[in-house]
Amino acid sequence: MEWVVPDWYQRTPKEEVEGRISLFQALLRENGIESALIGDTVNEKVDLFYLSGTMQQAHLNVPAEGSPLLLHSQALTAAVA
């Protein structure tokens, strides 16, 4: 099955998501936190979207240094910006 994105649908720009991750990582470092795991519960869904640009059933691991890791259980094409 191919994921079809309507023309009217606007994705969060990659640069925007990268900037948000960088700011979040700076906060993690300032507070001595090695990593944060953002889930897909009702309370965390907005955070997941803000930091990854996706509303899929997923978890996002954001290390204080390095690349974040999106763990998802649905269509990969929907997660790729």
C-alpha cells in the first residue's frame, strides 16, 4: 500500500523539526539528562508531533548528543518528511 499525501496537506518542514530537536537537546544537556523518551500517550502526543512532525503510533528517543531515533509501528513513508 502506498501512502498518498493530498496536495493541500502541509508537512512540518525538516529544518523546523531539526531546530526543535536541537533546542530540546540543549535543555537536556543543561539539566544533565542523557536522553528523553517521548511516547504516544494522550499527554505526550503533542510533544511527539512537535519534535518529530508525526502523529503516528510511535516513540521518539532524543539523546542529549547525536541523532534522535523514531520507533514506529506503522507506515515508514508516513514518518519520512
